[in-house]
Amino acid sequence: MKTYLLIWFSSEGASPSEVNKRLLSMGFRPMQGAYDYVYDWDSSVDLDDILGFGDKVQLSLRDTGTMFKIETINGSDA
């Protein structure tokens, strides 16, 4: 499974480099294309795992002025 992350920045919020630092510390990898970051799960996950991870992303990005979208799909579907 992979979780893809798309970030929208605000000119009133944290710098892109600060947001990047926070996301890298969570295990995200930057990527080019339709999404900005990807997180590779080590094992299979269920809906509760995905929602819990989304909560962690939200907490990590709190007070940065960013908005985000996550999409988790089976790695073979990517």
C-alpha cells in the first residue's frame, strides 16, 4: 500500500522547506507528478490505520497554513 499526499501552501503559513522537514520526519518521500509526496507502508493496512495516519499528518501540519489531500491505494495499482 502507498499513501499519496498533495499539499497546498499558504503565503501566510510555514515555508515549503519547513513543511518538507515535517513530512520527511514522518517517512514521506518527495516525488514529482500528480502528488507531492508518497508514504510506503511496510505491511497491509486497514481503514483504521489509514485514518490514524491521516490524523498524524494533520497534527504534523497543524499551524503551517497548509491544506492537504491523501489517497491510499494498493501499491500494485499505482
